[in-house]
Amino acid sequence: MIPKILLSFDVEEFDMPLEYQFNISAEEQMKLGKLGLDKLMPLLADPAIQATLFTTANFANHYPDSIKALSEKHEIASHSFYHSSYSTEHLKLSRERLSAIIHKEVVGLRMPRMKQVPVGDIIEAGYAYDASIHPTWLPGRYNNMHLPKKLYKQEGLTRIPASVSSFCRIPLFWLSFKNFPYSLYLALAIHSLKTEGFLSLYFHPWEFVDISAYGLPKYTTKGCQSSLFEKLNRLIADLKKHGEFISYNKYAEMQANH
């Protein structure tokens, strides 16, 4: 079977500066999120790629036409209602609002910052799968070294983890992509793809525009002005030689029928 590559973007308001006590208006957060999404459009138009866009309902409310257009080719999944605040009812409200915008059922969830919420709440809100698991250790964030690296079921909910290296569980997320030498990151990604049979990667549209003026650490802004987008295009071209790009939902359905 051809290994599957699950490419995803967390489509959201750019609120990260607030974590570093840098004031940024809600309007500016939305503007930068949309600029990043626009930057990704040539990549998302590639006929060989089907991606999953985990989208906050808040962002989709501001740009419904863009999200609807993207849903014609890509999977739209939920990134909760807001990126900076959460209550349990947001799970169902975000799914319903996104479904209303794209006129399709929304079945997937990724919580902002991989926040863990009760599995029962996710199921009750109507989701078929959750992609909020990162089976690694990140100081100050989470310690999930004990969790599976492959798709698994928990209380009947399908959980699709973000990918880590096959040894030592080095996270293959957006910060690693920014900061690792390209050859090292690619080697780790391909090894994980071949070993696990799938690769689950996530990025944010705002990474691909200039965010250097918002008080963020250098390791979070590296390459933001142009080189990161070129690096991502290179990664996709290289990964095409080793697997097929499909949505998270399609992968979950394939595994269910396997």
C-alpha cells in the first residue's frame, strides 16, 4: 500500500503574540491569518495534494467565501470556535457553523495548541475523529511519550496523532521544520512515513508571511518572509516521491475499512 501523507494547516487568527505579552488587535490577527492563507493558494491548487484545513469558526465567519471555495478540493475540519478562548459548547458550535458555511458535514477536530478535552465531549459534539494528539514530550506543553504513534481508538473516537520520528519521538511539527536543517528534517519525515505507513504534518498559514515585528522568539519566525514557503514547496515535491497526499478524514475512513 502506498504510504499516506496527511498535510494540514491550522487556519486561524494570528493570536500567538498574545502569548508573549505583545498586544495585537483582533483585526490584525485576522488580517495576518488571511494573508498567510492567500500565500498558500498556489500550493493548495496543486492537483496532487488534498490537505486538511483545521479552521476556527471565527476565522471562517470572517472569510466564508474563501473557506467555501477551499472546501471544494480540501477537507475543512474544526479548530474549535476561537483560538484564544474555549468552552465545551464551542465544539458543537464550531462544527455546525463550518458545516453551514461549506454545505458539507464537518467530521474532524484539532484543538488549538493541541489542548486536551474530554473524549466524551468530542463525541457528543458530533466528531468522527480528533487530531489533537502529539505523542511526544514538549516542555511546558505536554508529555505524551506513552501514546501511540499510529491511528488508534479511544472510547470509540478515532485519534490521528501528529507525526514524530520513529526513534526518540522527535516532533516533526512546524517548529522542527523551521529550525532543523532541511536534509535532517526530510530524512526523519521519510523514515517515519515508511515505518508508520503515514505522515501527519501541521503548519499555520501565518508562518508564511512576515511576522517578525510581533515580539516573537526568533525560532518561531525563522524564514517567515519568503524562504519558508520555498522550503515547504521543496518538502512537498520530495515527499511526493514516497507517498500520496490525502485528507485526514479519507485516511480515517481507509483505516476503518482496512
